[in-house]
Amino acid sequence: MRWSGQSTSTTTPDALPDLGSTAAIARLSGLQRTVRPPEFAGLIFHEVLAKSALNRVPGGGGALPFGHTVNPYRGCAHACVYCFARPTHAYLDLDTGEGFDREIVVKINVAEVLAREVRRASWGRHPVALGTNTDPYQRAEGRYALMPGIVTALAESGTPLSILTKGTLLRRDLPLLVRAAELVPVDVAMSIAIYDDALQRSIEPGTPSTDARLATVAAAVAAGLDPAVFLMPVLPHLTDTRAHLDEAFARIRETGATTVMTSALHLKPGVREWWFAWLEREHPELVTRYRALYAAGPYAPAGYREWLAARARELRARHGLASRPLDAATGTVRSRAAQPGAAVAAGQRVAVSAGPATLF
């Protein structure tokens, strides 16, 4: 299924019950119902009541620049072949292949639960990342609209936040994010890995087009944000050519973005098998080369990564782009929308004025 952008309908047709629920689905904690909305053909939504919203990240603040995440969904209809989060569906006893792409767990009360958690005196206002294990602006967000409540809860509690997405539905929330950035550091990044339309449709079949995502970056810039573009993963022998990367950097620069981050594909167990199945089907001539490249583990060899980093540095300089280090306050790169004097440091409370809600 393809579309140039995402939108939210003001009306939702009656959902059809999923009559094929498995034992694994029945065991989902807090399951309320399973639906197959006709306007989301091929997708199954398992609506659950979450007991908690904030996830503590092991090693957060050390190896990782953020300490907590919020995942309003589990599974992702973007269906990216290389998605590193596929193994998380196994924790639910759900399929990590097509099941990850089609069976989406929706935490329908996540915003309310989060609001309670960040109001606790014990909450340290640690940076919270969205988009680490599932895309918060995937198609389901058009139906459930969970992100506005999440952003509001974090900003009004003085909690810095970062968002990484492939979803063009981000445009809906740009005014909200700009207002949130008056209270706390807010970082936004768009993931755009592939600039060949046919290849993008094959590897990322459920995502908005590259053009639509670039237009969303431009809209974020126009709104006053400073979005980064994550050109990752770079796919060896598929998207690492000078021609492909040069076109990518040029098109990114045209949006007004100033920052591009790159890294090579990594193939951990649970993802590796899915990737090689796609490779054998679509590019069998590359199977041997990939097996050699990833023979020692999930990461490309250091020599390849150094070569890729050098190529990226050269192209950034050519196109006037930067690669800023990750910011400990948000977990990605600092957005200029957090104006000096208005940004709220982690651990400091935000005074919310009486009257209308601060962000609306």
C-alpha cells in the first residue's frame, strides 16, 4: 500500500472483530479487543490497556544518550525488511516476520498513564525517546492519535523528548511540537534511508515515499524546528554508492535540514533471517557478498564502517551539511526550537499557567 502522506479521519467506521485470535493474542496483557478496521486493509490492531508507559533503558545515560523510552505501539506497519525491532514481537509470542508488520499492539491509554507517571515527585525528568522500537507515527497513529497526549504530558512535566520517525503524519503535530519546544528541548528526526523509489518500495513497503518524507522535513524546517535526517541504515552494495549518497545529501539539503546522520546496516538475530530471505528473493547475486561481510557478527566490519564514514564526511562537506554529536539532553541532536531561556533543564519543574492548557 502506498500513499504520499498520512491523514487522520474525523470519523472511524465500525471496526470488524478479529475472528482468528490465537492463544498468544488472548494472553496479551490488558487486551481489550482485536479489530480489523476496513480502512486499514491487511492490518490487525490489538487494543490493550497499559499498566506503565515509561520504559527504563538498560545502560541509559551511559552507552545510550537517553534513559527512558515510550512506545505507544508494538509492531510496525512500515514493514521495513531491515527493522532491528522485529525480535520484540517474539516477547509477545507473536510472529516477527509478517506478524510484526501486520499485528499492531496499541496501548490505547498510554497518554493517560504517562501523564500520571511524569507527575510523580520521584520522576527525574530524564530524556525520553520516542521511535526506538516502533514508529510513533506509523499508520495506526492516524486512527488512535496517541502522540498529542504523549507530547503534552512530557512537555508540561518538563521532560525533554526526542522523536525519530518515518511517518509523514508528523506534520499534523508540528504546531504542537513547536509549542512544546518553548518548554523543553524537543528533537525531531526523520528516517530516510533509500533514495531509489523502486528499491524503497521493495524494502520499506509500508512507508510513505521518500519524496513525502523529504516534504515533511521541509515542513518541519518551515515551522521553526531544526530536524535531523537519519540516512540509516546504509545498505552495502545497494545504497552505498557515491551516486546514491550524493543524490541523497543533495535532496536533504534542499529541504533546509542541516544535519544528516549515517550508519551501516546491522543484522542481529531475528532480523538477519528476514533480511537474507528478502535478499535471496530480490538480489540473489549479493547473498554471498553479504554472508562474507556479516560473517563475524551483526555489524559490518570496522574497515567498511570507516570507509562509509569517510565517504559521508566528504559528501556532508560538499553539500554544506553537518553531523552533530548526540545530545545527552534528548538522545538525538539538539533542536534549535528550544530557545535559550525557554528550554527546561532535566530535573526542573515547568510552571503551567492557569487557564487554557499550555499546549493547546
